[in-house]
Amino acid sequence: MSELTARQKLSCPSCGGEAQWNPAKQALVCPYCGTVSPAQVDAATGEITEHCLVTALRGIDDNHRGWDAEKVSVKCQSCQAVSVFDPHRVAQRCDFCGSSAMIPVEQQTRLIRPESLLEFKLAEPQVRDTARKWYGSRWFAPNALKRRALTDTVHGIYIPYWTFDAQVHADWTAMSGDYYYETESYTNSNGQRQTRQVRKTRWYRTSGALDHFFDDELVPASKGVQLELLRQVEPFPTMSDLKAYAAGFLSGWVVEQYQIDLIAAAQHSQQQMDTKTRSLCAEQVPGDTHRDLEVQADYSRQSFKHILVPVWLISYTYGSKVYQVVINGYTGVIAGKHPLSWIKITLLVLAILIVVGFVVAAMGGQ
């Protein structure tokens, strides 16, 4: 396979212009003459391989590095995201935060190339409609924000992810507790003797074992999109709809270069699996409650993929703060943040206080 510096142009067969991936037509389309050329992404029908994590951490061979097409990289000095795009495009502002502080960075030929991707399914007109409806439903957003809808800042971007698989065998021990009740006598505030049921716990030691397979545990490798929002637009159907990587899918689109490398991502995935393994073991503990849970986990068959997923991103500045709205480019799920209108919030609080006042007055008059 070619290195990142290799030149591969996805040319229009009619006019020779550079074709771009069109989500609406699910094909490469020339922006100059409109010619559709879907055959140029036929390589995406290849097999998607899970790579052995242990082998990869010792060293990825050059056949799995680079973009397999000529790309240009720039780094935003504000949000630190590294954007990768076609050479003919000029980056004036960061697609993630809108900053104009962009500097070129040397293309890193040692980057691991994506194993597979989800192509864009939602075209820009659909995204604009989704964004307008979302803004319109934000009751406490300023009216000016709703009127503008700010969809002129829509950007389609491929976001990097790592996925991890692993088989886990875990042995656990814990103290299980069964609830039981005893009748207790006491004297109340009036000096009268009363009885009540008191819950107590009978503790006993238990143990067990868990076997579980983790399939496509997702670890985002994006610095440009807010993690909180990215998690809200998940899941991406990585276990069913992935296609093998082909440079044609990226033609005309911005790609964010991963800045969370394989080692850091593997460590994060391990933490996620440890947490989930402990939770699964806790579900096996018998009784009404438990304590002192100890888990010994062994992982095997560990593998990974580097993938790209599509998102539509709206970044805008309101006042002095930058806000993001993220739309899943495959499923259309939307999540975002927006400024609050303190006038609307104040009016709502006043309205609630007035209603409460009327209720209190009505009850007092009875």
C-alpha cells in the first residue's frame, strides 16, 4: 500500500476534475460536470480485519500506514485538533472551533491508516433541517439564536475511533448479604411503648466466575469534538455496517487525525473493560446486597481496529463562548450545547412564584 505522501487523485472520467464523495448519491460525483463514478470506491468491498493488539503494540508494518492518497494536515492553535484534507482545499478557519489560528504540520507517514469506516449517509440539506428543528426546540435559547439557526457553519468531518475486542475470564469473591427483619421495642416521644420492624443483614462468603466477550468497545480519538457530545450521538453501527477503507470515501471531506495513539487508547479500553467486568461480576453475586467484591480478570484474544465515523459539526461563537452541535452522519442523532436566555429563565421563575402564591392564598382562604 502507498505511504501518506503517495499521490492518488480520484479523477472524474469525463472532465478530469477531482471527484468528491456524495452522501445523497452514495457515489463519487464531480463538482464541475456532475459525472457519477461509483466504481472508484469498489475497493471498499474488501475484508475488514481485526488486528492482534499484542503484535500491533510491538510494531505496525508499513502496509497499514498512511492515507493511501495525498493529504494536507493543519493544526488549530486554539483547540489543538489536527485536520487532514485534500491538497486543493485552503483551510481558513478550524472546522471544530472556528479559530483562524491554523498552522501547517508535517504529514506523519507513520500514522496507522484506518482499517474501515462508516460513510456519510446524511446529506447536507437533511442536516440543515435537523439542526433547525433542534434549535427551534431549545426553549431557553435566545430568540436571536433560533432565528439564525446558524446552519451556515455546518461541516462534515470524519472522526477517528479505535475499537477493541477481548475475551475475559474473571474469578470473583464477595460477601453476600440476605436481608431479614426483627421486631424491636422502643419508647416514642409521648412516653408510649411501640414496636417496629428493623432490617438486618445476614452475611456469608460467595464466589463465582465470569466469561464474557467484548466486541467493538469504542474509544474516541478526537480532540476537536467535545467528548460529552460525541458520546451522546453514539452508537455508530460498527459491528454491522463498516466498510473497508478506501480513499474515495474521503475525497472532498475533512478528516481529523487521531491524537490519542494506540497505546493510550488500549489503556483506556482496558479501563472500560475492567469497569464493565466488575459490574458484570457484581450482577452474579447472590443475595439482596453485597460487599468486599474482589475480581481477578484475565484477558485474551485482544484485537483492535482503527476506524473513521462521520459527523456533521456546527461550531459557533455566542458572546465570548464557543458552542458545538454534533450530528451523527450515519444515523442522524443530534446533541449539542447552546447559550441560555436569562430573561426567559427569570420570567419562568417569576411565573412559578406567582402560581405558587395563588395556590397558597387559595389554601389559606379555605
